[in-house]
Amino acid sequence: MKVTIVGAGNVGATCADVISYRGIASEVVLLDIKEGFAEGKAMDIMQCATTTGFNTRVSGSTNDYSKTANSDVVVITSGIPRKPGMTREELIGINAGIVKTVAENVLQHSPNAIIVVVSNPMDTMTYLTLKATGIPKNRIIGMGGALDSSRFKYYLSKALDRPSNDVQGMVIGGHGDTTMIPLTRLASYNGSPVSDFLSQEQLEKVAADTMVGGATLTGLLGTSAWYAPGASVAYLVDSILNDQKKIIACSVYLEGEYGQSDICIGVPCIIGKNGIEKIVDIKLNDTEKALFAKSADAVRSMNADLKSVLV
């Protein structure tokens, strides 16, 4: 199985590293526009092979899309990262043209690939990729929900003072500081509702911390985070390549599901060898439905800025 990662920055390189040492794919190609950058990252990863015991072949290329031919999955991380004080929404004007060009180029060499979009603003970039390429909607997946859910479980585990792997939780809605919806009502600790262990005030703090989880790290690091985003992409790619059929929150194109149409936004999906195998219908309560509708309105308003790119 072959995976191409376009954008060899922190997130792309971390994704390649995790895919390699976990043996998720037999081949990974890193591609970047900066001369020698992808080649250097690939070489550095490959020099870990004997010490970490992996057999994945990792190579790098400077803007040569022919090296990406016959990829099963293509991950797009291209674009500039957030800087302190910058919202994901502010990136749209810069990143839209980049993502559209990348998607068109990779499909020339891998017409059957499943595309995983990481570039921000992620929901809008996923929608752009779908509209610009015209490929089936099951093959266009936005990664954000997997990362947001991972952060949600981290904050739940901190509040519970219990291991993260014993906690279950999901974040739906837009991948933005004000649009994501941590589903505290449905979160659980080893099968029991977390509300049995945490007060409403504690749950509200967990949700608030989750929503600004990315911005918190940007403030601390001076740039966007990369370990958790890269690992979240690898987690999603693993479910695709190995047909694991995991339920993962992803940004996908809706046609009436959750009361929304003509939009890409985060909802739970079964992820397998065909990409989006099924959108899972979680029964939301009235409050959650209202929050989801508000989130969709915010994402849709950003999509309106794509008109010039999609002409």
C-alpha cells in the first residue's frame, strides 16, 4: 500500500514517521515545494529503520508529482500553518488555491486515490477539494474530527485523573475554535457515563478547553501543533488501508444527514477501504441539534469565500 503526503512540514513529516514505524503502509512518499526539504525529512525517517524496526520505504520529492503515482491514499497538509492570534478561518484566502492545485495534480497520477485533507480551514478545504475534483464523496475525507476527539479525550482523562485509553468521547461539527461540539453527554469512562464522575461544571470546562485546544498549543509553541495532528492522520489512514471500519469523526459531504446539505462538516463515519463507508446517525438532543446547525451556518459562510477559486 502506498501513501503520499503533500507537505513535508511538521504535521506531514510526523504523519510519515508514525505510518512508518507502525507499518501502516509499505511505501510513503513525502512531497514539498521547498528544494530538498522532503528528501531530507524522508532520509531522516529512514535512518530510524534499524533502531525502531520498521520496513516501510520512505522517499521524498521536490514538487515531482510523478513520484506519487498509484497512491492508495493522498494526504494534503499543504498551506501555511496558524500563527499566534490567527484563526483557521483567516487562512482560507491563502490555502484555497494551494489545496486546489495539489488535489488536481495528485489525481493526475493517482486517479483512484482516497484524499485526506488536513489543511486549514479544514472543513472548507475539504469542500473545495470535493467541488474542484468532482470525485465521489466517499473518497474525500477531512481529518479534523479525529484530532478534536483525541484532544477531548485528553481533557476528559485529566479531569477524571484516569488513563486516556479508558475514555471514549467524540467531537462533531466544524473544525474550529467556536464551531466544534464536544459531545459530553455521550462521553464514557470504561462504559459508564463520565457524568457519573464529573460535575456539570467540570464537563463544561472540559468542553471549553477542547474547543481552544489547538489555539492553546499555538500560543505555547508559536505555531500549530504537529504530534497529535500527525498521529491523527495516521490513525485515519490506518483504518482506510487496513479496512478497519473504525467509527471516526470526519469532515464529509452531507446530503441531508443531520439536517444539512451541500456542506462538509464533522460527523461520525465508518472508515474502511472505500473511504467513507457509512455516515453514522447519532441521536442528538435538541441542544446538540441547535449547536450543530449553528456550526454548519458558520462553516457554510466560509465556503461562500470559495467562489473565485472554484470558477
